[in-house]
Amino acid sequence: MAMALLENPKETGVTEQQFATFYVGDILLGVDIRQVQEINRQSEVTPVPHAPSYVRGVINLRGEVTTVIDLRTVLGLPQAEASRECRNLIVNSQGESIGFLVDRISDILALRSDQITPAPSNLNGIQSRFFSGVHVLETGIVVLLNVEEALAVQGTE
């Protein structure tokens, strides 16, 4: 039924986008599914000496060395111990694969552009620059992560 609204997005200006959703702490986040390469179990992460605190280490992803970033640290949340539900969300950014360590995976969420509102300036103490928008659900909100901003923190530590 919703697709009928989107048959001609040029007329309405409304587009639909899919997001892979996941939790970091109590925050439900979403990433544009087109940026997600894969999701895998928290595998053996090799620590990198003298790396910034947000770098958990590197993993071997089918012969490719991939950096794993602790998304909790990037967002200013306390670091958590890896659990059975932790996953590496592997995203593509500027032709490179980067892993985000997340607490647990949720669902795929399809949203129309008119269902996304700008992120508040401060959400749970986290700067809005990390977020591209929010969507209100019946049970709370999903915050859309700006992958490029989350990775840009690399130059700030």
C-alpha cells in the first residue's frame, strides 16, 4: 500500500530508503543499507599498539585487513565488554571497508523521506553532527547515523 504513494517520487518529492538498525547502548541507530557491506559476529580482533581509544583493532575479512571502530567510544558512551550479541557492522566509506562494533543488530527499516526529521542538537549527550535525522517509532525513536561524521572523528583524537 505504501508503495502506491511512491510510484512517482518525482511528483511528490518523497523517496523511500532502507536502513539497517542496531543498538549501541540503549540507542537504536540506523545506517543506510546501501553503505552496509555485511554484518558478522564479533570475531577475533587484533589490537593495534598506540591506536586511538576508538580503534578496537583490526580483523581479517576474507584476506582484507579491516579496522574495527568502537561506536560507543566515538559517540562518547562508556566502552562495553564484548558480548555474544555484539556484531561488526561492516560499512563502505570512500571505497574502504570499516567495521563498527555495535551491541546488537535489530531490523531493516524502510522509511519515506517525509518520515525523517532533523536530529535534535543534542541527543542523550551526543552531538548532533553524528546523526543525519531521526524517525519516531511507536516504541521510541531510531536515530540515523551519519557514517562519514562518525568516521571523521579519526582525525580529532
